[in-house]
Amino acid sequence: MDKKYIAHIGNLLVILGMALPVLHIDGGDVTLITYDKTAFLGIILVVLSIVSSVTVYRKKYALGRRCAIGILVGLLVTFLDNYLDLSIIKGMDLTDIQGIVEATGLLWGWIVLFVGSILGVYATTWLQGEYEDNKKVEGEVLPHGRF
């Protein structure tokens, strides 16, 4: 499969993940876009996903990679800032982690978001590397002055 398709699939997963439940609050499940604390960031991540897909389509892989990394960093910051208390992570075992997930109501939407962002970073990094390698090869002078 072409790496461009992997990048588009990753960005599509991030956009779809914005509509999936990520947190369970007393009133029900919320998404990143409908939750008050994360609504603005959710919109920014959707815009970054769209920009990343457009730049990959237009073969501007460096900008697409920056957007994909921005999506991953934004998700990590949101996840850690809003849902985990970092002071309780020291010396945890599996039952403690399960207790945190149950207490905070973390849902499966995070999985889709992180898989999509990791796919986007992987594909755009690979595409950027291939593009730079092809650029170096094209710049070399071949015999008889041909490029």
C-alpha cells in the first residue's frame, strides 16, 4: 500500500476519533469536540488533520509531517493534562491503572485517536525521507551531462 494512503487513513481516523466518546461523565459520554475543556483543541486537531491530508496530496511532506506531529503532541497533552494525575503514576501496577481508567471514565475513542495520529506521523516521516532521497538522486549529474 502506498504511504500516502496510510497518511490519509491516519488523518481520517483522527477526524473520526473526534466524534467518538473519550470520557464518561455523570451525564453520559463526551467527545473531544463536545467537552468544554477540549472543544477548542479538538477543532484545532481536526484542522491539522485536514491540512496534513491536503499537504500529503500536494506532496508537501515536510508540512504534513509537522501537522501530524502537532496532532500527536496535542493528543498527548490533552490526555495527560485532563485525565491523569501524574503524581499517582509512580509505583503503579495493572490494578492501579484499571482503577484510574474506571475512576476517570476513559473510553475507547482514545485508541482510535492515537492510532490515527501515529499512522500519520509514520507515513509522513517515511514520505519525507523518500522525497529527500529522490531529490538527492535527481540532483546528481549523470554521464554526458544528463540529469
